[in-house]
Amino acid sequence: MKKIASIILFSAIGGALTLGTYKLFIEKPQIIIQKSNDSLVGAFPVNYKNTMVASTENTDFTVAAEKTLNSVVHVKNTFYKTIRDPRAEFFYGQGSGAKQYSQVGTGSGVVISSDGYIITNNHVIKNATEIEITLNNKKNYKAKLIGTDATNDIALLKVEATGLAYVTFGDSNSIKVGEWVLAVGNPYNLTSTVTAGIISAKGRDLDGNKGVDSFIQTDAAVNPGNSGGALVNTRGELIGINTAISSQTGSFIGYSFAVPSSIAKKVVEDLMEFGNVQKAVLGVYGGELNNKVAEELKIADTEGYYISGIVENSGAQKVGLKQNDIIIKLNEVKISTFADLQGFLRTKRPNDVVEVTFLRDGKQKIVNVILTKNEKSKISAIGLELKNLDKSELKKLDIANGVKITAISNKELLYYGVKNGYVITAINNKKVISVDDVNDMIANKTNDEVLRIEMLNLKGETERYIFR
């Protein structure tokens, strides 16, 4: 007979899962990824020419504004919830006293194809029952959700239309700090608003948890309602999806942040082709260098990604990368921080080949690494390190799905007897297939939502734990 243990863990994972002072405009419950039958990888127009403007004197923003205004849409999502009155149902029958409430959220979106594909933020349409799109010419469409990626805060919508104005993807990897940009969206329900600024920084980590995202920072004014809108260069090419602001008031006070178009484009293509996001890893452990770390390691370098360990059977191990190596470039893209590394890898898929430039004993070397599928993950928010299970391991355990716990830093779980070798099979009644599933479910968690984690113990018994 299976043992069922329900434990409530009052852990402080809420703080670890937020953006701190970096506020997302709208936060809503989870959206489930829906698979598309379309297979249109690489179908979107792309311009990878150098986007840097030769001179900022007499820069004309009108061309970029004209190209973008009709391609940025207003996104309205409606969430319906029915609340029942048990007392009324007891006296008057089931259904009596039930009331339906609706919650409306708004944001922006960017048309990326003439046949109606639209990219926006995941938090703009999260848990929507209905999604409505309004074009700049006031025409309305009902939108279908194709898929979402909570980690990168990207969602893909589709409306049944043809001949729509759309924005061409630019290359966010080639943008320069100081380059002029425009933010286009619908702040405070004001339609078709354009603001100008410059690229303030690249590779920003808003999470504080080692580079979950790699944002473009700009001083173009962005306010609630701009989420999901376009960040474009002076050519009118899409280089980012406006996502967050740094503010203690909830309104713009000088900085805003956008998901780079290189990441957004890859997410969209994956959602169309596979129905989910394909995640690749280099196969290294470590962290970014700075002066303090360099002094502790007794090395001269203060920039780059320092390798402290190599994942077994990974692409990094196969080409001979070692502990103490320092990664300084990936495909000629400079790597100074963990966010740089993470942001680059988010644009790649398993089996992609990446040129890695690194330092070993002060000498520069180059190797080509084949990226692999993510098989292990350290989930800091719940204090667990997890590993995917292969078919033979699943068969041995007589289960269809799950990921194995390989290390535990959560003292509460240790107190209640959770051990290495336990298998997480479901979170909030959703099957866990891979470590990426766990990452996505935690990334999609709202501040007030609990996590109900179902585990298989070493005796094959089911235990349940609740995180608040």
C-alpha cells in the first residue's frame, strides 16, 4: 500500500523567483503550451546587416516609426472565473448563487508575419481565457495561443488574417551600446506610442539568480502596457521585445529592459516546429570573473566565464575543455559575464556546433563544441539538484516519467527525510518529463501560487510536499 505524505514547506522561494525591484507589468497564472502543426523554422524575414548608424547627427526616427507603428498591436486578455456559494447550493441546489467574474489585462504585441503570427510577453497573456488583438487601424481579431516560454517571457499568438504589416527581425547580437532605438507599444491603453532612447547596456541579468535572462537595457520610456511591444533600431528592425522596467513606483523612472530578438526569434521558431523550446547546454560549471574572484583564484583575468567543472559526456568534455579554463568568446561573441553565456546559449539548440575561444594558462585556444540536451539542473529555488532519467532507469523503477534528485540543499526537505534518489514525478498535477519541465513550472509560478510536488521515495511509495 502506497504511503502518502503531505508536507507544507514554508520556504522563502517567492523571493527567489521574483525580479526584486525589477517589476513585470502584469503577472497572471500559468498558460499551457499548445503544439502547432506549422513547421516554419526560418520563415521570418531577417536582416543581419550591421545595424549601427554611422552618425547620430540629424538621426531620422520617422522611417523606423512608420515601419513599426502598424505592426505593433494592442493585446487584451480576459480571464473568467466562476465562484460558487456553498451555502446557496446547499439550500437551493447546485449552481445556485454561482457568480462569474472576469479579469482583464492589456499589453502590446508585434506582428512578425503577414499571415498573422504575433509575438508578445508570456506575462501579458498568462492564463487568458480569451485573447483579442486590435490593430493600429482599430480592427479587432480573436487570437489563438500557439505556445509560451515562461523562462524567456515570450508567447506566440496567431490571428486569422492576411496582408498584415509586420516587423523584420534584426540581429540583436550586433547592436552597440549607445545606439539609438525606439520603443513602440500601448502604455496605459494609449495606442501607437513611440518613445526614443539609446542602448544603455547589454546582457543584463534582472533575476539576481545567475543570469536566467540576458536583457537589453535602454532608456527609452516604457510603461505598463508596453509589455510585449517592439524595440527597434533606426532601420525599423526588431531587436527586442519590451518586457520589464526598473522602478519602485511601477512607472518608468529611467530604465527599461527587452528580451533580445535573437532569443525571441529562436523561441518562436521552436514553438512552431516542436511545440516547446529546445534547450542546449555547453556542459560546463562555473561562474563569471571579477576582480575579487580573480584574486581568490590567483589569476590575472577579471572578465570571462571561469570553468570550475565539466559535465560528464557533454560536448565540452568531448573536446577537452577543463577546469580552470576561461571562456572569452562563443562564435566571436564576447563573453564577459554569466548572462552573456546564458543569453548566447538561449539562441541555440542541441546538436548545434559552437566555436569556443578560451584561455588556458594564459594562452588562447579555440575548439568546436557540439551542444547537448540539458540532462541536469540545479534548482536553487527549491534547493534541489536534478537529473533526467533514461528509458532503462524508468523501466527499472516501473514509472513512465520523472526526474531524479541527486543533491539536496533544502534543510526542510532533509528534515522530512527526502533523500538523494527520490524521483519527482509531478508538480501541481502536471507530469514532469525532464529537468527543463521543473525549471519552466517554477518560472511560471505566480507569487501567491503553491507548488505541490509529488515524489517517489526509495521504497516506491508516493510522498507529496507543498511549497508556499
